[in-house]
Amino acid sequence: MSHISLNHLTIAYGGHKVLQDISVDIPDHQIIAILGPSGCGKTTLLKSMNRLLDLHEDVKIEGNILIDGLNIYDSEADILALRKKVGFLSQRPYPLPMSIYDNIAFGPRIHRMKGQQVLRQIELLEKNNTMLGSFSGFNPQVDRSRKNSEMDYLVEYYLRLAGLWDEVKDRLHGPAARLSVGQQQRLALARALAVEPEVILADEPTSALDPVSAKLVEKQFKLLRTKYTIIVVTHILRQARRLADYVIFLYMGELIEHGPAESFFSSPLDERTQAYISGEIS
Amino acid sequence: MIISLGLVLTALAGIIFVVVMKGASALSLSMIIETPKGGYYLGKEGGIANAIVGSLYLAFGASFLSIMISLPVAFAMQREYTSHFAANCSRLALDILWGMPSIVYGAFGFVVMIYFGLRSSLLGGIIVLTLLMLPIMIRSMEEVIRMVPLELKEISYSLGTTKIETTVSVVLRQAMPGVITAVLLAFGRGIGDAASILFTAGYTDYIPRSLLDPVASLPLAIFFQSATPIPEVQDRAYTAALILLFIVLLVNIVSRILGWRSSRYIVR
């Protein structure tokens, strides 16, 4: 499975260094919180992990990021495969300009998953079904004779996985833009999951949401960590406490401290971490 | 705000009032379905079907060609595909072309056609109109495509899509209402323009049967008829203007419906 390790990563916008010499191994199948005050480079660090930074101008990246032992900044790296493997949730959820159904089906269709491949993914999902105990009652029969029935199944599966199915099952073909922001974020989660990533990057995924929706998203994350590595950027200390198994603390572009959440919160080593946790700096 | 709205509405109402007052008297079914009798519009009989059909051929032909060219160009000017510098140079060039008087396009088209030994024809008219419409269409499309938020593209890329896939399935959909407006804007300029097709499309009393036949058009029908000393023929010019206004209105309504339908799914 994916193992992510950052080695001496330095990122600069123009002449301004945003991240300095970050080295850390990211554990698998946990929720990792990247914690730190605003403007300390959290989002930059996150976006460097699936090369979304490439879309910005004037970005200079030194050092490397290894995922499964391959440097993703290698000139021959397959960016499309990388991005398929490493999903992304943005701060403000953006539905794609299409229906709810098509939002989920978009990824699988782009990756040409048809017939056989969809069936294989479904078989895998059926095996995993029992692992994710949250949806008892989900046992649809894939009616092989019906057109698109495989895709219908996939869409339903991922919407359930993101905890959105019951709210949208009657308007799957309605515009996704009409959903509430909280629902849109769970739709974004389902959409990211539908391309079967191994890692999910989430950039302050609850900051645009109301408390109830935020709680729903957090709940889904906790559920999903058995199967995925989830890296969450947050500046909310309490959220990190609630969610994280492992914490990476950034301050002014530097990696100050990282470690399992328990020891990070109970006995921080660096005085800046202590100051941050106690609320002296924010 | 209210004053500017008032000004615009007054101008529009004034034009419509004059055109309807003067043109309605000569409006009849034969005006729409018959070709002119008496040669070169100078007779008082027959209709202007040749100009109506000609204008529609010209405007729709040129719009179609322009869309085929403008969409790829507008996308190519985005920063995923080209440098800032090249895009800005293209913008400058297009803005200059936009400001060019249409008679210059006409004269230019005429010179080129003489060079190739072509007569004025429907094809020539369509090509010159396309040239006239391109800057408007490309610039307007490019503006709306540039407005598509980077975050939306990020989302699409993060699912492992290529540039082309993101462009076609996400960016184009999101920009669709604006793209339709751009087409409408260019169409309006194209169908109403007289000077560019004065030399290039030619003139005829008949409906063209092939791309190489000369073709009549409403703006030129208005021009020629209102330049005659005969009052009845001058009134017919206003009727032609009325029909032109009606076509523009109709195309507006249709594109608004299309725009509304395509904006159902877009993200605000």
C-alpha cells in the first residue's frame, strides 16, 4: 500500500519560500492532521502531494516526495496515475457542473472503466462491504441486463460511503450545484472515492460547513480510515484532537514537530508547539 | 443606474417606434415570401425573400465557422496551454481587429478575392463575415472561460483527468452560458453588418443556389432601398429593418432559452 515520505521538501513561490526543508514519513491508514496557524504553508504542503501545485505559476520545488517508493516529481512520473491514487477535497466544495449522478460517474468514466473493469471494482467493493459496517441494508443486486446498471451500483455505493445517499437518492439527475454546501462536500468525498484512491488529501474540508455538516464529514473520515490514508489540513486545534491519529505541526513554513496524536497533544516537545496547543499563538 | 437604464430603453424604444411606424405599412406576406419584381429593389412589387434568406445564410454560415474556430482558440489562450505573454499579445491583436471598421474587412476581402479571381459570392460573404465575427467571439468566449474558478479545475485535475478532458467536460460546461452569449454577440454584429459584405457577397434578386452564387442581404436591402428617391421604396427599407429586428429578437430569445437550460448545472 501507499507509503508517503517527504524528503527535504522546499517550496517557493517566486522568490518567497513557503516551506523549508520538510522531511517526514506519513503513516498509512490513519488520519493525519497537518496543523498550524494560517499562512504557514499547510495547503501548499498538501497540494504538493498530488502535484496540484503544478497549476500555479512560478512555483519552485526542491527535494522529493516518494509515494510507493517513486518520486512523484520525477520528470517521468505519471501525474494522472498519481492523482488517481491521491484524491483531493478542497476547502470550498465545488460540484462539477453536471448532475449528482454524473459527478460520481465522472471519474470512473474518464478512466475508461467500462464493463469488465466496473464489474471487477464492484466485486472488490462487495468484499469490502462487510468491512464498512455503516451501511447495513445496502445489498443491491447488480442487474446485469440493465444498461448502466454497473455504474448505477457504483454511484450508489460511493454516495453511501460518503453518507449522502439517503439525502439525494430521489434527485440523482438533478444539478449538483443545488445541494447545500455540506452535502456538496460529501458529494466531493464520494466523487474522490469513486476513482479508488489510496490517499485522500483534504484541505480544511469543514471550514465552509455548518457544525452539523462538519460533524457528518468528520464521521465519514473516521469510518474511512480503515481503508484509506486521510491527510487533513486544519487550523482548528479541537478538530485535530477529535480526528487525528498522527499530527504534523507547521509553523512559518517549518516543520516543528510531528508524531502520534496522543503524545503530540499530551507532551509536546517544542516550545512553539506547547505555545500553540495552549493557545498562546494561533 | 436608473438614468442609464432609461437612456438605453429610450433609444431602443425610439428605434423600434420609427421602424414600426414607417415599415409596418409595407409589411405583407408577399414581402416575406417573394423575391423582388422590377429589378434591383427599385420596383414597388414583390418582396425581399432573397435578402431574408441571404442574410440568414450569411449570418448562420459565418456563425458556424466562427464557433468552429473561436472555441479552440479561446481555450488555447488559457494559461494551461499558452504563456501569459502570447495570450496578452493575442488579446491586443484581437482588440484591434474588433475595433476595425467593417468596410475595411470588406475592402480586404475584396482585394483577396480579386487576387484569387473569385466573384462576389455567398462563400466570400461568409468568409469575410467570419473574419469580422472572430475577434468578438474569441474575446468574449475567452473572458468567460477565464472566469471559471481555478478550484473547479483543480477538482477535475485531482480526479486524474488530462487537460483536454478537463477543458471539454468541465470548463466548457461551466462556461457554456457565457459562450452562448458570445455567439449571440457576434451573430448580432454579423447579421446587421452591411459594409463588409457590400463587395464580397454581391447583390442579386434571387435566392442563391450554391456557395458561389452572389447573395442578397437585409442590411444592403435597407441601404439600397432607403437611398432611392421613391417614397414607397423607402418605406420598404423600413420594412426590411423591421424584419431584421425581428430576426435578431428571435435569435436572442432562442439563445436565452439555451443559455438558461445550460446554466441549470453550472456552479456559482
